[in-house]
Amino acid sequence: MTSRNFSIKYLLSCLEISQLLESESGSSIWFAHLNLHDFIEIGIPDGGKIADYLLSEMDLQVVQFFLLLIERKRLETWTENSEQVSFQELIEIKLQKSNHNNKNATLKKQGSVWKNKLDPETLKGIIVQNPDAPLESVAKNRHAVIVNPEQSLRLEVLNIPKPWGHEGWYTGVEKRGVVKVTDEYGKTELPYALNIFKKQVLADHPESLILLKTLNPVSEDVIGDLYYEMHEKKWEVYVVTEIDQTAWPSGTGIIKAGLHPEKIKDYQEIHGSKWVEILLKNFRETIGEYEKIRRQIDDSTEDIPNELHEQELKLRQKASNFVGDCQVKVGDIISFPVFQMHSLRHGIKVIEFQTPHYERLILMFAQKVLTQNHWDTDDALNKMLPVVYEPPELECLHKSSGLLIERFVDFPQFTADRICLEPETIWEDQLDGKYHLLITISGQASIIPKSGSPVKLNREEALFLPVGVGSYRMESTGEIPLICLKAIPK
């Protein structure tokens, strides 16, 4: 059966188990098992909606817990696997009734999901052993996170090695790796955690979240320098968190970005209105010269003579002189809209927010490119903005005693703010139908959802706040001021 002829009316016919479980403690638990293995994922409601519907069709006035086990499949689009993957969800609805009328019940809903499948009979055995906390028992057994749409999700960092150092992913989902959310019971891959109560967690936003990561280049010159690159779809912003003083003794680093203003000035004086055409032509030729030397070194199986190394250095410097030097210190913010040439350099660590696009055009690189066998110089220069780089202007959203909130980017796809709180200061925020991503830069935060439990955030720890949280308070609980970054989709 496909999504075309799937309808909510088929749910009852898919129930394989629907029964009251007996327990020694006297807790009353209704357990149902729904097998949706024959349905493709598109068009099927999320587990929370299915549980709500089934519960509305049942007369469970004496029941404390309604547990729904759903077996289903999904295509993991971030992998190269064309086969759908089987998984199980367990939805728990705790009924807190008034006037013994199920229609007036207050529903407390949470769930868990896992791919290491469990037989329903075994699952029931785990439940009846701890009937006062059935979902907690199963989550602990499956080493899976408990997802509550009114509670934040802690994001685990996934380190991805790179030729220049490593990236620390908080929301990355692709074939190179999938981040996980984590709690006291276990860990769950982010896409699965987001989809148990998809409507309450994401509203109408896609499960491909704003990408949050750290870039951690090594301190060694050249080895720790990233590609000179440009993006056609990806919008990104860096917040500088560390500068290695072995690489930059003054504490001021340089990120390469845009065309060098002196180059523009020189070409305008010499070539007038044709300066852009001639500058880009010369830039392209200079990179071409450098690429020949670079490939000769990269493809060699013998020792490289000093003369060749010296020539490589000279041509690399000649090419990089076309690119501007953006001086940065800890706390500075650098944003890159599309078609903006840039390169993060060695020893400069940043937190990055970006749109969930995995594309780039490589102008040049001082190392062998491992991800492709060519540079994209011509394509990039044809599309690049021939301008001097300008850092973003900060917009003050709120300022009061002990509190400063600044918007540092307002991209078409998302906004990002910096929240600065003095110790013991509190800021209240609303989600307004949009999820929030939070990451701390310094200090310690306590994030207190309207109906959930408080969560402590230390430096470079991150949270995803579902839409269902509604509102929350952020309190600076450390001895030093709290600096927290927040990103929100549009």
C-alpha cells in the first residue's frame, strides 16, 4: 500500500496488538502495536499524530498510560543506500484526567525511536517491569533518547577530520556523518529524533536544519589554511572564538575575503572602466600559473627540489595578493553571502552557522584537493562579486542593564543573534512557531522551557529547541558573563 491510498481510516486495521497490560504496581497501561511497514514514509502522519487519533477512538477512561509501538520505514536520503531502513517508535501518552472524562484529559506526550528492532512481546516485558515509567525503561534498554516536543534536545558534537584540521558538527546530516541528540538514556540520530513529533518539533520547517558547526584549523601556516572558495547557494557566517597566538602572536588573525582594495585601486587607475575585466583576467592567469606548480608537486612521487618549493611560494603569494585581508580578533563576526570569495586561515577557530547546502567552487588551494580532481577557477571568477569584502553591521535588538542582544546576520533563510548576559541576569524569549538553535561561547547558561526541565549549557554546548517549547528563559548562571548565539529559520 502506498501513500496515495493511505488514509487515517486504515490505522485501526493495521493494529496488530491492542490490549491492557497487567502490572503488579497497579498502574494501568494500554499497549498498542501498529505495523506500517508496507507504507512508504511520504504522506504518513508523524507518530504523535497517529497516537492522538487512535487514542481519540478508544475509551480508555481507567488508563494511566497509552503506549503505541509503531513499526515503519524511511529512506535515509543522506546516505547512498537506496533501500528503506526499518525502525520502531514508541509513543507514550500519560493521561491526567479530570472528572473521569477522557475528553477533558491533559495529555503528556513523549516518545523514543530506534533502529535496533525489538520484538513487541519482549518490549511488553520491559514495560511491565517498570510500569510507573514505561518509556524510560524502554529508552534505557534501547540506549535511545526520549523526545518531548516541549523539551529541548541536547546536540552531541560529531568531529569530522579535514586536511586542514577538523569540523565539529552539531546539526550536520550527510553521508560523511550524522549527528546525534543525547540524554541520560542514550543517543538518537538527529533526523529520527526530529520526526517522532514532526509537526510539534519543526512546524512547517524542513528537517534539514540550519547547519551549526565549529571550524578548527591547525595552527601551522598553509596546512591549516582552508580553500579559497565561493558558494552559489550557501550563506554562512563565522564568529571567531579562538586565535592561536603561536600562529598570530599579536592576537589578530587574517581571513582572506573579497578582492584586495589596493588591487582594485591600481587597476582602476590604469584601466579605468575596464578594470574588472582585466583584473579578473590577470587573477585567472596568476592562479593558472600557480595551479601548474601545485599539481607538479602534488603528483610527484619523488623529493621536491627546493627551487620548486620556492617557485610555489612565490606564485601562491602572487595569487593571494589579489584577495583582501580581513583582520579579526576573538569575538569578531564575518559573514559570507553567496558569490563572495573567502578563505579561513590557520589557527583561527570559528563557530559557523550556514544554510544546509553542500556545494562550493574552489578557486585555489595550497594543498592537494582530496574531494575532487580539479579546481573551479574559471566558473568561480565568472560568478564572483568583484568587490572589497565588508563585514556585517550589527543591529541592536535590545539593551538594558546586564543584557545586550544584537542581530549579526539577517540572511534570506535565517537570522542569527548574539545574546550577552551578565551573571544572574535572565532573558525571556518566544519561539513564535520557529525552532531555535543555541550555542554558548562563554559563561554558563540555564535554559528553562515553559513546561520542560532546565538544561545547563557550558562553553560550546548546543541545544535544539522544538517549536512546541513555546517560550523559555535563559539565565546566566556562571561567574563570568554569558555569550550565547541563537539562530532561527525564516
